[in-house]
Amino acid sequence: MINYFIKHRLKQQQFRNREITPEEFDAAGNILFSVFSRYGDGIIAFKIINEFIARFPEKTYFLLTSHQLRPYAEALVDGRVQVGSVRKRNPVQLVKTIKRLKDADIDVGLNPWGSRGESEFFLTFGKRFYTFSSIKFKITDNLYFRVRRYLGLPEPEERETGFALSEPVRRVLLSPFSSDVRKSVPPADVVPLLSWLDRRFPEARVTIALGQEEADRVKDAAAQSLFIFGKSEPSSRQFLELLKESDLFVGVDAGPLHLADALGKPCIGLFGPTPPETIMDAKSHILALRSEKLQGIFCAVQSCPMPHCLRALFQDDPEAHISTCSQGLKEERGLCRFLHPEGG
């Protein structure tokens, strides 16, 4: 019933979905950001929302997001923004949220990196709105560029990535898995990865952040401290504190990497099929590692049960694969077989 109501209202209000002009932004008093998206996309949105607020500082801002993303929004978004969260499957919360939006008299609704459904639904309670899905992007377009383009913001003129460690690394937070198996370190390679971190940062204690399913698959790493992700607000707050206490973050292309970078933590990014230049912001604290064979290539493989491009990082010294950003990316398929002749 709730899903039908959402779809019906979206269809009914689509005539008000159009690009917002600079003049309309200037005239708007109350602006709503609706961010219901995947983990990493939400972090990107929160970071660029701050740039938008810096450009239009005199507005009143509201941000509506999921319970899981709310702690990250509160940590990253300008403190002048009124942050709320809601579960669409909770009818009481939904009705209360709709009433608050009507009372807020929203002029413009925006959903940077928002998914369809509730993300777009809440925008319809503004006088005018513009959905993120209205813009089409190339697969090789940088993720931060997409949000800036949607919000009408300029790109940074200079690119500066990497980090400098000024103090000994004593706490490392490692997130080797993504919900996308193509971007995840194979479980068998977690131990070699830990061995490299032990050699590289001998004074550090490593905590592995992962889901329960992955924890059951890396029993050889059980001696390490583990943090088990949960899809809840308390779990997000716990992970946020763990990240703040860490000296270095090491992780694959996934939400935790974007969060660590947004918080200004030194990061080592482990990249497989996705090129760092499409993932990292123009200015970041990420040292990107990617197989030399994939430099300048976007791997278009959609299903890859064994990401050999990530395995290649730990067959020798990972730092031999420090990535440089390419001006033009070439899209290729079948790269697992290219990297691993026995099969992909």
C-alpha cells in the first residue's frame, strides 16, 4: 500500500520535475535535500551538499535521510542543516514526516545521488523539485562530478590526492569487502593483505570492519580485532567513532572509503575494476593502489566471482601499484581473463 501511494504521487507530480535555474535558487528560502541511497553515494552527497550551502549560505536547509545514514550526515553536513530520518515502511513516521515537510513550506527539493522511490517522493512536497535520475551520465564520469553537475556547482580546478603520515600509525581500520564482489578483496587474500600491513606498519593494531557473512569466511584472520557492520543507526555511530580513533584507513571502493576520506583520514584505497579517477574527489586523502595492467581502463565486467585485478595487488609489493589518474579512460570487457590467463 505504501509503495503504491509513493508511485502514485510521483506520477501525479512529475509535471513539476524540472531543472532549477540559478534565479530560482536565488529566490528560494527553504531547500530540502532527500538522500536515500547506497552508503557511498550518501557520503558523496553529504560532502557536496556543503559546497552548495557555501554558495547559498542564506537559505534554510533540511536534510531527510535513512536511519543508517543519519549519523554520517550529522558528522559531515554543515551544522545549520536540520537533519531528520525516516523509515518509509513505518506508516506513523511517514505521516509525521509528510506533515513536517508541509509545515516547512519547502521551495525546492533536491535528491543528490538519491535513488528512485522515497528519495524522489519526499521532493514532491516542495513547490518545485528536480530529481537526480533526470540527468544521464557516462559510466566513466567521476562520482563527485555527477553531484556537482546536478547541483550546478563548479569542479575544483586542481587535483591533489594522497597523504603524508606525520605520526606513527598505531591504529589501522581495514575494510576489505564491498557489497559488490567485483570490488572486494577475495577472502583468501585477506591474510596476505594483513601480512603486508604488519610489515608496513609494524606498530599498528589492525581492526577489520566487515559484515557477518564475510566474518565467517575469514577465520584465519580471527586474531585481529573485528567490527561487524549492522544496518542500523547505532552500528553507524559505532563505526564512526572507530574511524575517528584510527590513524589510517585501508579499504576497497565502497562507502567506508568515502567516509574516511570525507573525515580527512589518511586512506589507502584498494581498487579493482573501478578506476580511482572515477571514484576519488579532485582533492582527497587517498593513496590509490591498482594493478598496473588496468591503468587508464574501466573494467566493464558486470559479473566477476574472482577479482584477479585485486589479487594482483598482493602477489608482490602493493606499493608498486600506486595509481596515477588518466586523462581518458578506455572501457574494456573480459579483463579477468586478461589478467589471469587460466580463466576469469
